[in-house]
Amino acid sequence: MSAAAGLQTATVKHPDVMAPVVELVDELRELVRSGGRNDLDARLGMVRARLSDPRVRIVVVGEPQAGMSTLVNSMVGSPVSATEGKPSVPVIVEYGQAPKATLVKSAPGGRVERVPVDPLNPLPALTTLGVLRAEFAEPSGLLADGLVVMDAPGSTAHEAAAWSMIAAADVVLYAADSAAELTEAQLDYLRRVEQVCPSVVCVLTKIDRNPHWSLTQRRNRALLDGAGLNFAVAPVSGLLHREAAERGDQQRDAESGVPQLIDHLREYVVAQADSVAVAAAVRDITLITDQLTVTLRAESDTLRDPRRRAEITQRLAAARTTADQLRQRTATWQVALVDGSSELSADIEHDLRHRLRTLVREAEAEITRTDPARKWSDFASELDARICEAVEENFVMAHYRAVELTEQVASKFPPDNRTPPLPELRLTNPGEVLEPVQPLEPLESAKAGVGQQLLTALRGSYGGILMVGLATSLLGMSLVNWYSAGAGVLLGVNALWDDRKNRKQRRQAEAKVAVARLADDVIFQVGKESRNRLRSLQRVLRDHYTEIAAEVGRTADEALRAAEETGLRYGDHRELRITEIDAGLRTVAALRARAERLTY
């Protein structure tokens, strides 16, 4: 029995809505078992378990130290999962009128035993040896709405348990630290999760520790869109939520993001649980019926004409050979993809540098012609606009070159394969990419003031007065006379002119250095964004065609196996088996049609 056995919770998935789908699953399981496909039967068993449970199962997953346990504790309002880096085990939390905690432990002889523990202080017991999982019952409002929260630890020791929990889940919450954007490995993991459970929410944790979490949120949103993953990104802080609960501070609770996440789950998960569960089940039924149809048709072809058994076996062997050749061609398209991606990345980077170098040269020429101190702010605004235009044109070029690369890779495969959805490389708002770039630096060598100009003129005139005055004193004239005064004026004006010229040259030099630094910053930031988008494109193409090769290989191998075993399996009962197969194919087609009508 579960930890919350006998306790009443809200019915989220209504049995009347689930009944037709459960009936379809049961009928399909009979056909799958008769066809010897135990793997498909196991998958349908998980589908039936999800449909039969009137509650919604939410699984929290993520990498170690990403804040999954803190997120679970915040959602249910109790410390049910170990935090602060302590090792933990899979945790299942259901609704209960009173707190209750039970540990499922391994016992001698391969048995398991259930050990009750203190629900107010369960964390010490969670870290003991031999614990397989922990089951809790908590009087939480969220759980009372019909939700079951499961924490799948991120350690590799529980990887198999985590995937089994994901397969049985209706919704997956993926916890990611807000200190850094999603990595390629995390995006690949999310793609695998989406294939098993399509309802996923990416939760950005620890926003209280990272003041720039909003930038990470926008970046993760762009990465997910580029990977073709339409997941919501929810920022939360379990620490702020706990402090707000202790102080009764609603404003601080709203800043934690946890209430918004819970409202999202209630609005888009609980309120739409029936439709989400039916859609997910129909998708599984459709995939399984397609695989079952291939197996039954291969067996039927062999039984209908025993004289053509060798021919059919040869045809299926050719199909397997084709699949093997497709696997061999995988190396070819992978080389084409890697080489093409490297060339594309180099060309795009060269184009960006060329565009910015042209802008820098034009800006330096304009700085040389004029005094940059006069309209430096206007010059900076115009330069920013030209940089945004150059960056946008660079990404447009990247998009069309990426389409060409996709066509080159696709030419390595048969033309009847589906085209992968390509991530968008063009920029709709270049300002978002350039936001981290610092603005153009102000000029330090500003124009001299009136007092400073006067001092410069006096320093220059002093030498003229002294030099000419000494010369004229030999003629009996005083040190300061008309000649020495005139020389002082001329040399003072010349010193002032030279000072202005030198200051202008220093401002021009500073302006050129500032423009060069701005260009370097733009290349650094835009280059990183461009490489990320191109890597996303490469991953999409790699995963797409790898999946095609694997699917073709599995289908061909299974069909060949069925055809080779058919003649020995049924012998003189061939006609009876043909009748059964025909009936099975009609039944499979009818089941598929019924399943598709359920989603309309």
C-alpha cells in the first residue's frame, strides 16, 4: 500500500473520460501479447497505470545540487527530501490528513520491508543504507488538489529509478540552476525526457543567489526554442518561499516564484489533466499500433504464399542490408555535418569580423575628419545602430547558410525521410544579444577650459618675452618693450594652437581605441551567440537522422525475425493463423482510428 492509503484526494483524471482510453489500451495489449512483443506490452502497462490513477503525477528531476529537493520541499510545505548536498533517495509525496512517513528498505533474501519513521524529522533516516525509496503523506493544499509529487535524485546511482519515475509521470519539472544557462548535455537530456513525457516545465532555481537570473531565463528560453522544446521556464527560490512562510510575508512569497509555479500547475496541469492524459496515451497507442502493423503484415506475407517464403525472406534481408547501409552512411553524413558546421561557423565568424572591421574603418575615417568631442553621443548612437544592422545581417546570412547545410546533409539520405524542424537562426531583436555589451566609452581628453587655455598661452608667451627682451636690452631697451611683448603674443598664440591640436589628436586616438574595444566586445558576445545557435542546429540534425537510422534498423530486424520464425511456428495451421492476422490487422486499424477520434 502507498503511504497515503485510505486518504481522500481530489479526482483530477475522471474515470469516465479515461475509461474509453483504458479499454483501447487493454485491447491493444491482447494483440501485442499474441504477437510476442513483450516490450510493447510493458510500455502499454505504464500507459494504463497513468490512466488508471485519478491523480496527476509530477516528477522533479535535474542534475545534482540543482535544487530539486528544495523545490519539492517548497511545493509540499514540509522537509520531505534531503538538501544541502546530503545523499538522498527517490521520494514520493501524496496527500494525507496527517503527516506520515514510510521507508521502503531492502531486506535479506531479496525482500523489501516498510519501516515507519518520524514524519517531523525524516531526513536522518533517508540517508541510511539500504533505503530504496521514501513515501510521505502530507496535508498539503497542492496535494489535496489531486497531485502526487515525486523527487528523483540526480545521482547516477538512481538513474534507472529516475527514468522509471519519468515514464510513469504525467508532468516533469526539470530543475536547473539559474547561475548558468542550459548546456548541450542538459538539452539532450530534455529531448529524451520529452520523448517519454511530453509535458515538461523547466524550473529555474536559486534565483535569490543570482541577481542576473532574468538574463539566464531569457537565454534558456532561446536555447529551448532553438532545440524545438516548447517548455515553460519558471524562476523560483525555495529559500525565499520558506522565509516568507515563516514571516507571513506575502510580498516576499510572490518574489520567490513558488506560488506562480503552483498556480501554473493548477491551471495548465490539474485543470487540463484529462486532455493531457488522453493526448499522451493516444500518442503511445499510435506509435505502438504502427510497430505492431509492420510485424503482422510481414508475418501475413510469409504465410499467404509459402513458395515465396525464400523471396520474402530475401526481400526482408535486403531491407536489413539497406538498414545496415544506412548505418554505414551515418558516418558519411556525420562527417558532412561536422565539416559543414565547422565551415559554416568559420564563414559566419569571418563575415561578422569583416562587417565590424568595415564599420571600424569608416568610424576611424570619420573621427579623423572631425573633432570627436563635439558630437560624441550622437556618434555613439549612430555606431550602435550600424552595429545592430550588421549583426542582424550576419545572422540572416547564417540562417540561409544553415538551410544549405541541411540540404547537403539530407542529400546523404533517401528522399522520403521527413525534414527536421530547424531552429531559427535569424534575430528578431539584435538588442537582446548585444545587451551585455558595454556602451562606447566616454572621452577622457575633453576640451580645455578658459583658465587652462590662458595658462597655456602665458607659458608660451613667457619664452618670447624673455628671449626678445634680452636681445633688445643689449640695445639699451628695457626687458619688456614693444618688441618683446609682440614676440610674447605670437609665441603665446602658437602655444595655444599647438595645445589645441595635440588635445584633438589625443581625443581622436582615444576615440579610435574606444571604437576598437566596442568592436571586440561585440565580436565576443555575438560570436558566442552564433556558435550556440549553430551547435543547436548541428544537434537537431544529428539527433534527427540518428533516430531515423535506428527506427529503420529496428523495424527491419523485427520484421525479418517474424518472417523467419513464421513457417516453423504454425506449420499446417497456416490458414488459421492468416485469418487471425487479418482480423488482428483490422482490429489494429480500428483501434488506431478510435484512438485518433479521442483527441478531436
